[in-house]
Amino acid sequence: MSRGRLRILSAIGIGCYALAAIVGFFLLADDQGYGLLVPLWIAHGVLLALLLTRLCADETGLTAALLVVGASLVAVYIADLARDDLTLERRGERVTATVVRDWPAPDRGREADTYDYALARHDGTRLPGPALRAGSGRFAVGQSVTVLADPEGVLRPRIPGDTDATGDVLGVGVCALIALGIVAATGRRGATVARRREERARVEEQEHTLREALRTASADDHGFVEVHPAHYPDVPLRRAAGIAGELGLQPADEPGSWRFRR
């Protein structure tokens, strides 16, 4: 298998790994605490740094790994924010309830106008789970409101129109594409770096061969040493003349000639 194809396959594998890591951390975020997630993120970053450094063949792999981890973190964060909405859309029940009480939300932070609204069915039974949360004055006690309620009583009820997670899903997709784009750009840079190294090694080998040829070649009757440029396709005439000068040879008077006088 050629090195170019192997590099492409490596980039595809790293991209798949980055996507799998986003999905995995999203699934773990709901069940595990920071005590486990932080070491896993660190290990993920170290592994990406090793893989991308090998892929790009220089130290820019570390920067690329940090960018991929950053994009993955943002993707997992956005996906975690949308988790409740997506779950409620999937298993929520549409219920028409009545507001029986309201009070300022205890963890409202800077949103001073955020209130919790206790809801009850028309038969008087309270809806299971946390209270409905909305802006102050949006609902009044005694008002009927249609909500999506969690039958398991885990998620907070929401107004059907407020559970649209399309924007969050698009945000996750954009972050994932950014991570994949960074991996692809790193692979492209690695191919460029590898090609330049191969070209440099080829030129150095041809220059070494030319130097040995000039050193060991016998001069003709006119005192000239002639070499064939076809044997050194990557060495320009100017560089060949410089190598000849290092060995004490003088270029011939003929323009473009690869003949040098001892």
C-alpha cells in the first residue's frame, strides 16, 4: 500500500475516532461525574495529539489535537443541553393542565424574571416531576396550559413549541464538521510535509552522487570533466556549478553546458 493511501486511511480512521469520542462522551455525560470525565478527556487529548502528530509529521499535530478536543467539548456541551428536549420530544405526553401555583425559581441566577409554575391535571392530580419553568407573568394561576409532560416524572414539563432542539442539533453537527475538517487539514499538511521531505532527500542524494562523479571522473584531452544532467534531474545547473566550484572546478564557457575544467 502506498504511503499516500495509508495517510488517507489514517486520517479517515482518526476522524471516525473523533466522532465516536463525541458520541461516547455525550452518553457518559448523563451518568458519570467530573471525576471520571476529566481524566477521560485528558487521555483523549493525549491520544489525539499522538495520532495527529504522526499524521502531520511535525509539531503542529499538538495544536490540531487541542482544536479537535475543543470542538468536541463544545459539541458534547451543546448536545447535553439538548438532551432533555430530545428526550421529552420522544417520550413526552401532551397534557392540558392548570397552573395551581407560581414562585420565583430558586436557581434562576441572573434571570430574575424566571418563575416555576406548579401544574395539575383537571382532576386535581399534580403532574409528576419538576415544575414548569418560564418567564414571570407568562402564566397565571388558574390558567389552562398544554405541555409535554414526562411520564416518568424526571424531566421538567415544557411548552411544545419550546422543545425544538433543531438549532442545538445543527450546532453539534457544525462542531463535528469542524473537528473532521481539522483532521482532514492535518492529513493534507502531513502529505505536503512528507512530499517536501522526500523531495529534499532525493535532491540531497543526487547532489551527493554528482559530487562523487565530479571528484572521481577523468578529464578529457581538453581538461574538461563532463557529466550528464539526465542523471541529476532535480539538480539545477547553477547548483551543479556550485558543487563543481566546491571541488575546485571551473564551469566551461559554453552556456548551459555541464562541462567543468579542472
